[in-house]
Amino acid sequence: MSSDKTAVKHGAGPAGPATDFYPMFIDGEWVGARGGASLAIVDPATEQLVAHAASGGVDEARAAVEAARRAFDEGPWPRMTAAERAALLRAAAEQVRRRADALARLETLQMGKLLADSLYDMSDVAYCLEYAASLATTHLGQQTTTVSPPAFGLVVREPVGVVVGITPWNFPLLLGAWKFASALAAGNVVIVKPASVSPLTTLEMARIFSEVGLPKGVFQVVVGPGGTVGDYFCTSPLVDMVTLTGSLEVGVHIMRQAASTVKKVGLELGGKSPNIVFADADFEAALQGALFGAFANSGQVCCAGSRLILERPIYAEFTAALKQRAEAIAVGPGLDAASEMGPLVSRDQVETTERYVEIGLGEGARLLCGGRRIDRPGYYFEPTIFVDVDNGMRVAQEEIFGPVLVVIPFDTEEQAVALANDTIYGLAGGVWTRDGAKAMRVAQAVRAGTVYVNTYNWSPIELPWGGYKQSGLGRELGNFGMDEFTEAKSVIIDTSGQPLGMYTT
């Protein structure tokens, strides 16, 4: 593995030239890949080169795992006081806030999202670190007294060890922070494998952690293909946990790979989330919620409200308003303040969305609006709405991850709940009504990890996030996120002062 002293140039990255090169960060050093393999990072808005990033393989993955193992087994990080770890996390959060404009611009350049959204993400990244820092000093174990035999019991929370976070491209740094903030606060060491199309802000996060003084090997970034780098992490006996945010298919593969060493696995997978609008809802609020649920981040959101389940008395009026508003959405570059929806992340994602439009039409659904890529440089696709949709259609059951909304009518509350739960997924859902009792009934009946009432598409850092059914395993964020990255150890102390009374003769 070759050493590369140029690293990510100070002051370069988002404001620098298109020839910037981003090495990986392994064992406290900026390194290139053996053989010099690299990736071209492309701006989805223009299809122009943003930067190159080193692309590693098994050699780099092995080096990172061995460094992480040393850092956890022999290094200072797990042995620091919680207050010391918290101070470093807060220092990193301060740097994220200080560099938020540059980081947000870089996020938009590599992924395409609106700059305002990227700025919001950077604020959330900083808050993830601050919140995890507060939990580091307050999220403690518990104590209890057992009944028989008399004993004093302690439940101690200890770090899992070496944690690998495999992160997605739709919220590149933020969804990484959902993992590494809690994991680091709990005393783990972390290796992040970011998505290959959008690794740059994660590499900048490595720079920040290095600058504030995290010990070497505690936070590392390895960029490379899932089939080699990801599989090595999943099968290595030196890795204690793998946590993924990604597709159902990748999640199933990771579970299979990780089973060989029975390591802990956390999975936040896909969704086909129902957004239920009752006739008594605030019409304008529900209309905005339906549009934002479907088209925020160009539909590239795991909890997107991509199934609008709409009560029949308002079906005609609501779909007419949806069409008018969707056709007026300004689609353009994320760096243009006038844009209301940016491009998709890649040409592949555009082609996937096109294919699903063809599938929907073939199944008998009708396009209310959209359905085509926009003819200009960049990976743009029209906001798309299908009506005349049956919940059994593929466009109503499969995650598209593009700006495609399907609308399904219902007549009764019971039918709405049945439609909402008729899916293999269970990540999120929404309920729009002025009737508080009905809102609570439906929110409890929908089988999903998060249910929004009269709002949609945001994730408070203080609350747990994760899915039912095939939307995943485990939870991130809140106290639950700390639990996810710890092991519970029972310490049992006999208080009787007497021997066990066994084998006395």
C-alpha cells in the first residue's frame, strides 16, 4: 500500500480544482490504493468531473482492520474517560459547523442534492456529534438486586469493539454520522466504507477527526467496491460489528457474509412507505406533505412517502392539485438557489427510474404527470405521479429511489391500514387527519419504525430510527443508537457472605 502525502489538500475540496485527489485515511495516514486505482467523482448536475478518489481493495481493507484492532485492543480510545471522548467529539462538531459551507457545497457537488438541504445535513452532522457526546457521559448501565440467591447485580455497557459502517450515497455524511457518532461515543473504533459515488465528505470528516486529536486507527475511511472491500469487512474475524444503510438486497448479502463469524449486524434498509391522507386532513398541509414526502432529495430517501394512500372523497381534488404543484417544481442544479429538486445521483439511477415508469405503464397504471428524463446535461428526471394504481403492482411494492409517487384510493380506515401494511417493508409511514384519536389509532396500527402525524420526512436525532419487517434490524439515534453499539455485561456479586454449599465432602 503506497503512502500519499498530498492527502486532501487544505483549502481544496469543494472550492478547489476538478483535479483534486482524495486518498483514503488508514491508521492515521493518507494513503493511495495499491496499483493506483481511483474513482472519478462526477457532479450529477453537469456530468463534469469533481475529483478523483483512491479506490482500495482487500489490501487496504486488511490494513484498516488490523489498525482498528490494535487501536481498540491496545490504544487509548476505549480507555479514555467518557468525558475525554465527549470533548473530542464536541471539538469535531465545532469544526463541522465552522466548515459547514464548504462541506455542504462538496456534498452537493458529489451527490446533486439542493445546497440548502446539504447545509441542513451539515448542521445535523454536528448535532449528532454533540448529542452523542452528551450520551457518552450520561448513558450508563443499571443496577438491581436479585431475589434468589441474594446478590447485587450490575449491568455494564461496554463497546462492541471494531465497528464497520457501510454508508449510502443519498445522505453521504449525515447517515455516516448516525453511525460513527454513537459508535465513537461508546468507545468503539470505526471504519467507514462510503458509497463509491460520494466518498468526499466522509474523507473530509476523517481530516477533521485527525485534526482534533482522535488517536490513530480510531476513525478510518476505506473507499472501494462492496464485493471486495465490503465482503472482507463482513467476513473478517477481527471485525466485531457491521452496520449498513442500503438496499434490501445488499442487507441480505451482508447478513449472509457476516454469519460466518457470527458478528453483530445492524441494518437500515429500504422502504415503500405509506403516506395516508384522510378527507378531514388540512388540505394544504397534506398536499405539501405528500409532495415533500415523495420528491424531497429527488425521491432518493429511504423513508420516502412513495405510496400516497388517499381517501376517496378528496381523491379527484387532491390529485388535480398534486399534478399542478408537481409540474411547477423547478428542477435544476443543487447549487442554483432557484432549484426545488435536484438531479438523481447517477445515470444508473435515471435508467432505473425510467425502467420503473415502463413497468408501471405496462401494469396498467396511468401517468398523471412526468415520467421522463429531462433533456439536458445532468441526471434529471421529471417529478412523476401514477394514478389508477393497485397496491399489488410492482410500482407500489418495489423501492424505486427516484421521484415517483403512486396514488392509491381507500374508503375506510381499516382499508387504509391494510393497504399501508401490505408490503414487505416497514420503515416509515404518515397519517394526515384533524382527528387526534384516529391519528393515534392509525399510527399504532401501521407496522413501521417511524410514523409521522401531520408531518413527513425528517428524523429527530433524539429519537430511534429503524425498520420493521424487511426494512432492517436494530435502531440508530437517541439512546437506542448508543445501545446498538454496546454490549450489555451482567456482573453478579454474591452478598450472602456464604459459600455455595456444593461439594462439601
